[in-house]
Amino acid sequence: MPAPRRDRPAHVVYIVGATDTGKTTWLLSQLRGSRRLVVWDVKGEFSRKGLARPVYSLHDLLAVLKAARSGWFAYQPRDMSDFNLFCRIAYAWGHCDLVAEELADVSSPGRAPLWWGVVIRRGRERALRVWATSQRPAEADKTIYGNRTSLHVHQLMRLKDRREIAAELGVQPAQVDAVRQFEWIAADRAGRIARGVTSR
């Protein structure tokens, strides 16, 4: 394993939004050009659409990534408890985009699973670009909130969720209330706000 490097910029993007609001479409637009990608593909979306090669066991994932210099790989878990080891394997592969779909299934507001925490806090040492999605902001662990480099928000249905995310973005609640289907608002670590529309 190469020696850790601390001069790389961190890259941890947390993407929040209700079902069918454009999260995955926007994410895919950001992943164009990635040569190395590994996905926690709990919904099978990356596999089903032919975007990434499906892998069905952690043993196979380890073998595939050890042999691969590049490629897109989608791990479809048999059990949610696989997530910790999935993160450890992705961290070891390094120099890749790591996508964790439906974070609420595998993490909790109180604490991130061990290797997910390592990925978030120290992923830059392994040249990881980390992307995580969730349908509700309250379902995220504090580790990703505290270390995110960008918070990317699509339409949210619940008023409580919109109020919470407005505070995280540092904007007035009305700005989050105004986000409609396939629209988004985002804030980076410096507090710069961006808005846009995702292609359907």
C-alpha cells in the first residue's frame, strides 16, 4: 500500500433528497470520466442500468479489485452488515470514486461504522472521492456532516427535513422550500451556495 499523503484535497459529498428527485442522475453527471469506481449498490441501480459490473460477494469484490487497474464495479450486498468490510476493501483499493447509496440503511445519526468513518476522515490519503446519498438529512451520521466538503440537496418533502437542511446549508428556509423536483441547492465547505437543475 502506498504511503499516506495528506496534501490531497478532501472530497466528501453528501447528497440528500426524496425519491425521484434527480439525485442519481446528478451523481452520474459528476462521475463522468472516472476510471475507477466502486459502488455500494443496495438498490441494484448501477448494475441494472449496465453502468457498472455487478459483484455479489465480498470475497469476489476483493479479488476483482485486486486484479483491476480500472473499471466500474457495483457491489450488491446480501446483508447490510457487509458495509463495514466493503468500505475497508474500497479504502485499500484507493485512487477511486466510492459511492454509498442509501446511507441510512447502513449508518446511524449517532456514529458511523468503523471503516466508513475511516473512509470519510482519511479517504484523501488513499485518493478517494467519496459520494453518499440519503433520502432524509436526519439519517446521516455526524461523521459525514462534520467532514463533508459539499452538501448537495434535492427536493425534500418533510418540513422538518427542510428546516434542518437549511441550517446545515446556512440559508433561509424559504430557499430550501423553493427547491422543486429535479432542482438542487448546494453549499461547499466555505459556505458558497450554488443552484441548478438536473436533466431528467
